[in-house]
Amino acid sequence: MNMKHLLAHATAALALACVVPASPALAASVTLTGSFNQDDDVRLFSFNVDNSSPVTLRTTSVAAGGFDTILTLFNSSGAFLAENDGPATSFVPDDAMIQQSMAPATYILALTEFDNFHLTGPGGVLSDGFERTGQGNFTASQFGSSPSDIAFIDVTGAQRTSNFSLTLNNVSSASAVPEPATFAIFIFGLAGIAGIRFVGRQSSNRS
């Protein structure tokens, strides 16, 4: 894919992912489901909050046999806000949950498999990437105990499915970042928009 097509896909994906409703919408609960292709997948979701309120973001698939989840929250510019991989006292696979009060804005939520954490954490940005990017099916070598283990192995060595279920409570809308918006393309779009805003501010300062 050449740079022109890459930019077109990135711009379209960012526009679809970061749409804010023209008028306030009632807060609702949205559930999104799907599956990973391999362990190092990163799925991005965009959601809107119209009124300052407590928001709960959680997976519900680990308890049903899905892979061990991590949720990482970013603002619309890609700045890191929070991360969770389950209860702090839990040493077994568990569903991830982020609960916090959020101001009206668009946010980005990343879903990854344990232990594919955000690379830099607090103070970092989405484009910094994730620890296991490029390592494919890392759980077999990390946690597996059998030559037949391929992917979606949890920390106990048990086989998990590739399925996920994500519920966002008290948001006005939520959606998966659409294909062909891969992680790299989405980040490219964020970087481009940030650059345009910076140039615009510089022009304003000179006028």
C-alpha cells in the first residue's frame, strides 16, 4: 500500500472512530464482541462520553473461557490514561476493568492479551506500542507446557479461546475502529492529525 492510500485509510478510519454526536445522547451500555487472530493482536475501540460521569469499561469473556485480557485507556490524542489486567490481588486469569469519572470527550480503548502491556505506561502515548508487538503467538512459549500448545495459553498453562466480549457502561456511543484501520494505520492517522493541529497553532501565533 503506498503512502497516499495509507493516508486515505488512516484519515477515514480516524474520522469514523472519533465521531462525536452533534447532540447529547443518552448514556448507555454497549457490548462489543469478536476474536483475536493471534496473541499479539491489538484491537482499538472508540467511545464517546457526553456528560461528566463515572464510566465502567470491562471484559466479560475471561470467565467464559476467553483469553486473559488487558484494557488500556487513552484520550483522543493518544495520551495514556489508565490500564488494568484484572484485580490486583488475583494471580489467575481474570476479566479486566477500568472504572473512573470521565469528562465529555472521545476516548480510545485498547484490548490486548496478557502480558502484552502498553510499552511505556503513564506518561506515554498510544503510538509507543505494546510490549509483545511482532511476537505473534507468544503465550505458547511463555506459558505453555505442551508441544501442541499454539496460542491463547493463560498463565496457568490452560488453553483459552480467541474470543472477547467488551462492555462499556455509561457511554453515549462506542464502536470498534474499522478495518482496514490496523494499529499502525490508526497511529499514522493520529500522528497526522496532531501535526496538522500543531501547524495550525503555529500559523495562528504568527498572525
